[in-house]
Amino acid sequence: MEGIRPRLGRSRQPWTGRAQVHLPARSSSAARELLLRVLIGVGLLLLLTLIVYVDRDAYSDNVSHDGVSFVDALYYATVTMTTTGYGDITPVGVHARIINTLVVTPIRIAFLVLLVGTTVEVLANEGRRALQDSRWRKTMRNHTVIIGYGTTGQSAAATLLRAEVPVERTLVIDTDPQAVAAANRHGLAAFEGDATSRELLHRAELPKAREIIITVGRDDTAILTTLTVRQLNRGAHVVVVVRDSDNVPLIRQSGADAVITSSDAVGRLMGLSSISPHLGDVIEDLLSSGQGLEVTQRAVTSEETGRSITEIQGEKVLGVVRNRTLRRYYEATADQLRTGDEVIVVRRAPGTTRAPRVE
């Protein structure tokens, strides 16, 4: 999933198109289907050419009167299949006319059906896409929007999917066609365009989104995108990735609920790994999906209601979320679990394969 860099921060012309959602592609692409139809058409043409050439003595060239060559047979097949019919080459034998009636005519009809069918399908594609776009928009509620599908955006999407967030409830927005194609390959719907465009965000049903992740590669673009997003959706939880910690206050003022400084996070992990390798290993486990330890938030079960957080088996509770307020494990109000609480826990990742560190 490496190699796609977000380009939302680049200088671009204002986006003015009417975007439609790019849904994950079907197993057979339109280009492959078109190529197949072209090959069928060429095959029918060669078949008819061969039929005429093998029986060339039953055909008459009314212009040159020197017989029918292979080129003449190809010419006759072409004008016949396209219903042009100049009349310069005609079947004169009885059996040739019977073959034209029983064989050539069905081939001509098949070719016309193929040609018309291809044309109609090409014209209908736009209508079908518009219908798909309309149906998709009607079903999108409380979804997650990832703006910027570079390395960070892809990692965020992978984490959401591993946390069992429905793939059909996750949407990608990026200006890079390659990033949009990558999102489709990963099973995600995507829009290609500038995330600062209000029209595009409306078509992505962003005002109805529940979670919004902004990872656009440049802090100035992140600020503008956050402002636009927050104006359209006051209630969503907005997470923004920035490079420079000096921009964190401005990002928060723009409406972000959480701001992650990528450079500080990487630098801190490198420093901890240098000072205390074991501590670095633990933090790396927490940041690596499916490896070692993982942090997750889940609802309190009925069996856990009324019990202390220290009584939960197999997990270490770091905090309790009650009435949308975080209570850390050392706070007195977090000790006893209640109905409706959610707990933030550290536990062993299901797919742990890492061997213990050997000194």
C-alpha cells in the first residue's frame, strides 16, 4: 500500500467538475469488454471473407471481370457487413446465393447487433453511473470520510477495516486518479477532486458523515480543508494530520477535534527506541496493526457492568468513556463500570506473530 503520495496540497486550477462516486470496479473492465467485442467483430469479418474466398468462383466482379481475389473477398465482406452493398461484386451461383441467405445474412445481423449494442452501452454508461451515484448517496449516513489517500490515509483506512468498520461506510477523497484507483482496489468508494470544493463535499455526503480524517500532506491545505469541512458538518469528529507542531493551535481553531503531528510522533518513537529499546518495542506494537499489543475501544458487556476495571480479564483498561467524556484509569470515577460505558483497553493482537526479543 506504499507509494501513493497525497497531492491535495499542490497548486491546482479550481475544481469545477460535477463529481460522481467511483465505486469498486467489477471483475471485468469496460476496456476488456470493448476489446472482446472488437475481436468478435474482426472474427466475423474474417469468417465472411474466408467463406467468399473459398467459393470465389461463384462470385462475379462486375467491374474488372478478372475474378475475385482475397482482397476482393475482404472488400465484399466489409461492404456486406456494413450494409453498404455497392453491387460491384455479386454472387452468381445458386449455392452462393443460398449461402448468402443462410450464412452471410445472419453474420451481417450479428455484426449490426454487436455494433449497435456497443454504441448503446457506451451511451448508457453515463446514465448508469448517474443512477449508481444517486443510489449510493441515498444510503450514505454516519460514514467515515478519508481526505487524502496517501500512505497515512491508506494506513488509516486499513485500521478502520480491521476494527470492523464496514467498508461500504468508508469513503475516500483525493485529487490523484491513482489514489482513487487504489481506493477502489481496496474495496472503497472514492471521489476524485479537490476536498475544498463545497460541491464535491456535498456530493460525498460529508454533512452526514460521522468521522472525518484529513491527511493531505501540507499544513496549509489541511487548514483550509478543515475550515471547509467544519462549516459543512458541525457534529462530526474531525481528525487532522499535520507536519509542523506550530500549526496545531491553528488547526484546532479551524475546527479539528484531534490533531496528530506526524513529525513529532516519529521523532518521539525514534528517541524512545534509542533510550529504551523495550519501551520502543511496546510503542511499535501499539502502532503496528495486528502485531504484539493493540489498543482498542469497546462497549462494556453486561457481565462487566458493576465491576471494577481491575477485574477485567485478559485486558488492561486505560480509560473509561462515559457520556462522551474520557475518564482515565487512575480517576476515582472510572473505577466502577456502568451500563453504556465504553472502555479503552490494551490487549494482545489476534494476529500476533512476533517472536520475543532475544538479548
